[in-house]
Amino acid sequence: MKKLSIITVMLVLLGGGLWLFNNDSFSPDGKSETNTAILPKLEIQELSSIFIKGKDGTVELVKEQEDRWKVKNLNYEADTQKIRNLLLKLMRVKRGDIVTKNPAQYSLFELTDLTADQKENSTAGAVLSLRREGGPPLLSLVLGKSRNGGAGQYIRYSDQPAVYVIPEKIWLDFQNDNWLNKTIVDIDGKKRVKKMTLNQAGKIFSFEREKADSEWKTHQSGKTGKLNQSEITSLSGLLNGLNFSKILPANTSQVKTGRQKLAYFTAELFDGRVFKLTLGEKKVKDDGTHYCTVEMDLRKNMTDKLFKQEVQSFNQRSNPWLYGLGSWQADKFLKKRSEFINKEKK
């Protein structure tokens, strides 16, 4: 039987980490120059950082643990899935034909080296480097323009003269904000929230239920009317994938962030965890963003060590920041008490 060269990619998620292996070999001397993956082999434990640079910006992603990355310029947690997708694409997309080995022709494919005046240099390529500590890069690419008259892109390795065409474009994102893990809280609030309290300009009201399938009740005195159960449940559901659109340091001025007046939202879970959101009532004029802080706590008298560790880790990440929420999210946290009560038919 004719022996085939088979690329084997194994993904083993250990503690959320991504491990990639294969049995193909990369030949830098050019013996196997085409029909080979851009990145035939990656041992994730050797990868320490990813460097991306183009005409529109520079991004550096630093690995802190096997399953945790940080956007260096912002000192905030990176989107691990987006990094995985990039690495997987580099291992999947194969090099095609060699177009040239003549450096004098690099400008034709927008593959010249970036310089200090890179914004004026229309022929410069983007740089992608997978780095390891104390050694040469695992991969160093220059990515050029899209292929003329068809799908694909021109690339070259920084330490090799050959220009290759690849069948699909490697899209690089040069904006640091776009590499952030923008999830603040991600729990199934519709099933796990026991009690919610809202405080707007000193007007406090709350909703509580005994079990996940029980009806919401309120303990406010006076005439209340019948509670709108779906509207209250929808409020609890905001914790299911609560994402920010922008982020600012926590010491940013109140005037700039619209936080002169604050509203408060607290959600207590059945398991005893408590999420507290402090939201600026005023949206920022230029884009309608409301900025908030988010912290986690535990119900009084709780001593669970794992929960305490989770609280500490969450607050260490969130305390230095103000999270920007879109109006469509913030408006739900700012609803008046009357909006959770069914209107009586006359």
C-alpha cells in the first residue's frame, strides 16, 4: 500500500488549554516547499506570545497559563477562542505554488518589510510572529495582498526568500480591543438567580423566588398589581453572556463616563454567589455607552473555599476597570419598578 503523508491534528483540552500536534515535518531548506500547512507543527507549551503588526496597529498577546492569555497593551484577559481559531487556521491552510524567490519582487505582492514609516509604505506586509521565550520564533510570517483575480493571499516566511500563494486569506486584527475577552459574567440567570434588587436614586425594589421554576414575588408595601413574570425573568437573563463593548480604567473621570449619578443592581444566586453592578445612569454622548463596575461577593456566613477563590479571582480581574455597556443592555438595568408590573385593563 502506498504510504501517504497524513497530517494529524490532535486537540486535547486540558484545563481549557489547547494542545496541537502533527506528524508532518517542516523543511526549511525547501525540500517540502508546497502543499504543506503554513504551520505544520506546534507544541503549545513552547509558545509564549503572539505578535501582530500592520499598518493599522500592533497587538501583542502574552500567554499566562495554558488556557489564559493577556492583551499586553491593555493588561487584560484575551479571547482564548479567537487565538485558538488563528492557530488552527495556520495549521489547516496549506502553502500553494511558489510565485518568486526574488526579494526585488516583494513589492509586487505587498510583502516588503515594515519600517518606521510603515503607514506611508503601501507595499509593506503585515507581520505575524509566534514567539517562544529564549529562542527563535516558532513561526514568523509576512502576509501580503490578496491574490489577483481569485481567492487567497501571498505570504512569505521572514527567514526565507520564497513567496507562496495560499488558497484563503489569513485575516489579522490589529486592534487591541478586538482581542479582549469581553464576557463579564456568563451564568444561566433565568435558572440560577434567586433574588434581584434594584436601587435607582434611592428608590429600592426587589424580586425574589423560592425555586428556579417558582414565580417571582416582591415584598414592597403598597399597591403593586400583578408582576410581569416574563419581564423579571428577562432581567435575570442579562447575566447569561453579559458582555462589554468598551473598557476604561476605573479611575477615569465621572464626567467622561457619565457616572455622576449611579444605579445599583444586585443578583443573588441560589448557590450563594452575589453579583453587584454599579451603573452610570447617564450615557456617554458620543456613542450611547453606559459605564459600570461589576464585582462578586458571597452571601453572609458562606465559607466555601472554592467560591472564595472564585470571588477573589473575579474581583482581581474586574476591579481595575469600568465596563461599557450598550444602551440596549443598560436600559434594562435602569427600568422603573412600574415597568415590571402588568398594567390593569380598564
